[in-house]
Amino acid sequence: MFRCFDIDLSPFVDNDIYLRTLRVEGRFSREEALKRLNNAGVAPSDIMGMYREEENSPWSAVLHTREQAANVNSPQIKYVAKLIVDLRVHWLPLYITDDIIREVLSPFGHVIDITKDTTILDQANSTLNGTRLVKLQTTEFDSRQIPHIVSLGSCVAC
């Protein structure tokens, strides 16, 4: 679901175009963005359109097919429909299961992995510290909607 200021934007988003969009990370000219796309294997003829959301924001490129967009593999170019986000969930009692974290985060994407973080006490010992490290596959829109603070019954996670 696409949300902005608690307004459901889903009816106003062309999902087909969204699923063909790449984000060129960094601040530079359109020509430099085209050069980086070309270096990643995107030919100018593959591009349907390019735009920025603001003057200093990254360039977005909409390709003709989803397959073209999904197959681009470059550290500077992100496929907006498939982002991998690393999250740290703090202040969780050790008795809270990973299942509830998976359930809370499921509206924002697919939880790939959850691990329990540890604090090193000395060279031979470590202890669980109540932080979970979560790897989430999401979209750019959904990643912006992940809450900063969540209340799980009597505990608050951040």
C-alpha cells in the first residue's frame, strides 16, 4: 500500500510504471545519470522516461519492461520495487519471538532474516542484548512507511 500522511495513495499509483522504475543514487546531471545507466547495461533505447522528485534528489528512470528493470545489477542503481533494507529493532525483551516481528513488518515487505544481536562481554563470552537485526525485502515506497516506534503490548520497540 502506498501511504503519505495517512492517505492511501494506491489508487493513484500506476503499478506497472512503478515496477519498471530504477533509482540512480547520487546527485548529478541527467547526462551523468544516463552514463551510469549505460555503464550498468541500460541502453538509451531501453528508457521510457527519466525524472527527479526534487532538484537535488536522485534521478529515476522508467524502463520499457519490468524484466529490464529487475535485471540491472549495480551498486549505484536501485530497482525501487526490490530493496533490501537492514533494520535494527531495539528494546525487545528476550521472550518476544521473531514471529511477532515478522508479523509487524509484513505489511512493509518480506522478512528475509531475523537474528538476535549480542554484546561481547570479554574474549570468550557474549550475551543477548534485546536487539534484533532484520533483513527486509521491500519497495522504496513501503520502506518509507516503516514505523520508527511500535508498541507490542507492554513493551515499545524502536
